[in-house]
Amino acid sequence: MLPLRVYPSDTCPMSAPPVRTRRLSLLSTGELDRARVLDTLINNLDGMAYRCLLDANWRMIFVSQGCLALTGYSADELVHGETLGWEDITHPLDRARVRGQIESAVALGQRFAAEYRIRTESGQIKWVIERGIGVLDEQGELVLEGFIEDVSSQHALLQARQQAEQRYRSIFEHASEGIFQTTVEGRYLAANPALARLYGYPSPEALMCSLDDIGRQLYVKSSQRERFRQLMEVHGEVLNFESEVYRADGTRLWISENAHVVRDAEGRALYYEGTVQDISERRRYQEELERQANHDMLTGLPNRILLADRVEQAIARADRLGYYLAVVFIDLDNFKFINDSLGHGAGDELLKAIAARLQHCVRGTDTVARLGGDEFVLLLSDHFRASTVISQLRRVLSEIGQPVMLSGREFHVGASLGVAMYPADGEDSDTLLKHADTAMYAAKNSGRNTFQFFTRELNRVADERLNIEAALRHAIEHDELEVHYQPKADHRRRIVGVEALARWIHPEYGPISPDRFITIAEETGLIAPLTTAVLRRAFAAARGWNRQSSMPLRIAVNLSARLFLSGDIVAHVAGLLQEAQLPPALVEIEITETVFMGDSDAVVGILRDFKALGVQLAMDDFGTGYSSLSYLRRFPLDIIKIDRSLVTGIEHEEEVAMIARAVISLGQSLRKTVVAEGVENPAQFDFLRFQGCHEFQGYLLSRPVREHEITELLQAGGVLAAPAARPGSGFAPLA
Ligand code: C2E
Ligand code: MG
Ligand code: MG
């Protein structure tokens, strides 16, 4: 504590002598010191300490020196003046309110604080705050004691702030742009009515309640919010950030956002705030402009400009996926004639009809473009063989060749197609188009309504394929396909079943691999009669063997995915079983993974129908696909056939061995029969046997052989000797 120094009243360095009251004059010497200190303090405060009567005029009994600065009246005038009371100084408009406030506080024995205006001696209006309390004076009379200070400047500041806030609020409320504040995580802290309107909510509150995860609920592309957040993190702001968003009713609109991060003193992000503009109209306009610049107005197809772009994209895709890309130049054969004789109107109709047909022949990843006149270009992606391109080209020719009605008459239009393949025939858009164009002229010269590849080799392949197709059709019609049977043995090499494999020996080309002719059969629809022929023979053979032998012998047949998903396959197989009088329990249907890639409900339905028929179901070539394991659990399969690729090398490649081991144990745990395909040597056989594989098929045990050879094997006891392994190609040429 500082030692208190006592000054005589007239020598106090800080203040003029206070107005003495009765109370002060009665103090003892010890108390006087304290009173002096109090006086000094009080008189040096900004403001006025007082004691007054609770009368109608608030007459002052004591006021401190601050009185003069506060009111312009001296303390003397106020205390001793006959007429001047605090009531007179109080602003007339505030008098009643202040009196009410003070009187009720006093009645309750409480402190009060009242804010009001006073009028000073010079007529100036000041805002003051008066804090005080009712106390009993030395005579036991109720008086008011307190302190009044000038708060005009704070008041002005507050008022200015309120007005400013009012102005900002008004901007916020009435802005035509959406304004928001959100947490970094994506919850709204504030939204204005324009934003609510923009997003289709009845009020900002409704918007804030409904959207509690902006990233997930607002943006059509859910990664947008993350991009927004990243930009905010890196740059502290986003400018003209365009996104498509959902309205409350699920419709979409395009917006542009400008926003920044609001941080605390330490630089931590507190929240984001920004504005939103509806740019749907502009986007539509832009898109329309782009569409007009990039599309052919008559047909709506991409034009030459967009085509170049698409070729580049398709090339990148082909590189990425390791597929071929075919660039096909199409020129209509009779267009000039129709245009000249029927007029441009009819010509346009024809072009539109052709455009629609072309679009019908392509897949989602393909492009149909019109270069002008009667020239169209197709980009056919995702082909991993020339043969599938050929099938698609034939479909295109056949679609274009359908009759068209023009001016009430039926016309037939042909087309010449020229094909350039990427990467063989060119590595960029210009070269590919030029070569496709060259090939198209060759097609025109070779008799129209046909196609030509730029590369001669491919033309040869195409020709050959057409020949093979015709020959296959002929072979099926004349029942010239054969069926060979490859035994499947148990771990003691006893034959437990055989797999029927189609064989075809072409009079000119010699034996053709099933891998080749089955694909052609699938692409041309010949697979249905082919399968019927194979099944008919196989079932009849199986029935013969089972009659002769006391041991049941199962027959496995392959069903192509194409056929599997077509209509009445189960009924068809049931009919063939019936015809052969073969018990369904002796039959295994082998299907490949492609079957499972279709509509899985439909697939499960068909699989169940097969099970109900009583046949067994095997997954062929297991391990070659991607999600084979998940299929095993979902679909009712009895047998897993481990693909040859997982058997080859099993004896000396640890990785292959490991996968095979895992597949076998998985099969066992799911209670499936595990069959190994392509067992070519004793080491593989021993390894697989040791791992607990149930059945074995492969050149080690037997190649696919003719029916009578199986009969002989069975008659000899049905146990397969182990010949020295012979290198095989997977296709056993006929002896
Ligand atoms: P798949 O059903 O996986 O048939 C097994 C293939 O492996 C047969 O080839 C068989 O000859 C061959 N193979 C068997 N053991 C060995 C071996 O130890 N080493 C080697 N390197 N190969 C072996 P194939 O006969 O050429 O048949 C190929 C594919 O054609 C079959 O594969 C099957 O998917 C299909 N296929 C054959 N016949 C038919 C049929 O009638 N209908 C259907 N839809 N597809 C068939
Ligand atoms: Mg098979
Ligand atoms: Mg197989």
C-alpha cells in the first residue's frame, strides 16, 4: 500500500477544494484522511459523483468537481442554486423513464444503472450513464448516491456500429447474390434469402437445416467440395469456382462461387464465407455455342473439329487399355443420285436417317461423326481383335442397307467403308483419317457396299473370316463338326468324367481351334445350333458309356456366355437330356466368368433353374478374371476349374504355387469340387494332388480323344496311365 499523504484542502495539487457537506465536517481526524483521499479520487474522475434528494426535482446535496465538465454548471450552482435540480438537466423526453427506473430500484433496495440524455448549460445534448443506489443519510433520510458519466462518444460509436450492421444486414438480406458462411467441414453457419431462393428452399433456416453436409448433398460431383477445400487451403480463396449443384427438389443448376477463408488471430481457419451466383443461363448459352461449333447442325453429330479431339481421346484410351482403335470412313453409295433426283429435302432426310442408324450400331465409347456431304466417320474403340471390328462393320453395312422411305418411296442405300487401325495404320488423327479415306476408295472400287482395311493383311483376315463364317455355317448345317472328349481323373487316375470339346476340320484350312470358331459362332449367332449339335452328341455318348459301365461317368459341356443369358437355355438343355434319356445328375455345365458380368439377378435365376433341373454347375477357367472369388460366394456353383494358366509353372514358380494353393483351399472351404485343368507333367499332378485338388484334367492324363477311344479306355478299366508329358498347344490336332 502506498503511504497516504494528506493535504490541506486548499493545497491539494490535483483538484479544487470540494464542496463540503455536513457529513464531511463531522468526521474525526483519522477518518478525515480517508475522506480526503476519497475527495481527491472522486474529484478527479471523469464524471460526477453525487448525493441527491428523492424529490420531484432531484435536488443535489453534493456533487463532485466533475459536475462542471459534465454539465457546464458549477458544483455550487447545482447544490446551492435555488431553482436548478437534476430534473431540469435531464432531457425532457427521458425524465419519466429514468425516474421510473430509479424509483423501482430504490423501492427494491437495488442498485440501478440508467442511460439517458442531459442538456448542458450551453444547450448541448450528452448521453450519460448514471449508476447509483438509495441510501440513508446520517439523519436516517433516504437519499440517492451515485455516479454519472459522459458516454456520448461510446454511444455515438455504438450507434454508428448499429447503423453499419443494419446496413450490412440489409445488403445480406436483400442481395441478389447468394451469400453464405460455412464451417470448413461443410455445414452452414449463415445463408441469406437469395441463397435459399437459389437452392429452392423456403427460407435460409430451412436451407441450413436440410443441408448439413454440403459436400455430399449439394454438389452433383461429390469431389467438388474437396476441390473447393483444397483451393481454400492452398490459396485462401476461390474465384469463379463453377459447379453443378442440386436444388431442394432434385433439379440441377450451375453456380459460380467466390469465397475466402476467415481466420483467427493465430491464422487458424474459422470458417469460409462467400457468394454464389446462378450461371445456368450462361452455361446453357456456352454449351449451345460449343455444340454449334462442334456439331453438324443437320444431324447433331460431332463435326470434323470435335472428331479430331475424339480421335486423340480414343488413341489415349487405346494406349491405356491396350486395345485397337478402328477409324472408319463411310461414304454413301447412292447419295448423289437421291439428292439430285429427289431434292435437298429428301437428301437431308436420308442423312438424318443414316446418322440415327449409325448411332444405333455403336457402343457408348464409340463416336459417330459427320464430316459433311455424305461422309461419316466412326471411331470404334475397345476392340482387342480385328475379327470383332469386322463383325461390327458388317452390322453397320446391314443397318445402312435397310430400306429408307423418302418422298413416299422406298430406297436402298449402300455404303463404302474404309478402315484404318490404330496403332498399325497411323499414330495420329490426320494419318488415320487419311488412310481410312484411302481404304474407303478401295472399297468403292471393289464393288461398293463393302468395307476395306487400309492394311492388306487385314483385308486378307477379313476375307478369310468371311470364308470361315460361311464354311462354319455349312459345317453346322451338315453336321460336320466333331466332338472330342477329354477325361477327368481322380487322384488315383481313375476316369470320373469327360469334357466334351467341339472340333472342326476345315477341308481347306485344316483343323481350326475352338478358340477361333467359337468366337465367330458367338458373333454370328451360329453358337446356338453349334451348341445343340455338340450337346446332342455328347449326351448320346455319355448315355452309351454309362450303360456299359457300372461306375457313373459324368459329362461336362461348355456353355457360352452369349447363349447362357438367352431366353430358354434351361428348357433347351432339359429337352436335349430328355431326348438322350440321360440323367441330369451326370451332367456338368461349364460356364466362364463373363456370364457373371451380366445382370446378376437374371444370372442367379438361370443358375437356380439349372440346379433345379439337377445338373451340376462348374466355373471354367477360374483365376483368369478379376473378381472370381466374390462370384464363388454369390452364385450356386458346384465345381471350380482352375485355369491352365494357374497350373503352368506351379512346380517351379512360388507365386503361381501360392495362388493355386489359396484357390484350392478356398474351394475346399466353400465345399466345391476343385478341378485342375492343363495338368501336363507329373510334378504338377503331384503338387495338386498333395494340395487336395479333387480332379485332374490335362495332357499328362489324356488329350481330348474320339468317342471310341474313351469307350476303349473304360473297357480297359478306366485308369489312365501316365505317359511322358508332351508339349501341347491346347488344341489337339486330329491324327
Ligand atoms: P476349356 O473349356 O477351358 O477347355 C479346355 C481346353 O484346354 C481345351 O482346349 C483343351 O484341349 C485344352 N487342354 C486340356 N488339357 C491341356 C493341357 O494339358 N495343356 C494344354 N496346353 N491344353 C490343354 P480346346 O479344345 O482348344 O478348347 C478351347 C476352349 O474353347 C475351351 O476351353 C472352351 O472354352 C471352348 N470350347 C470348346 N468346345 C466348346 C463347345 O462345345 N462349346 C463352347 N461354348 N465352347 C467350347
Ligand atoms: Mg471347359
Ligand atoms: Mg477351361
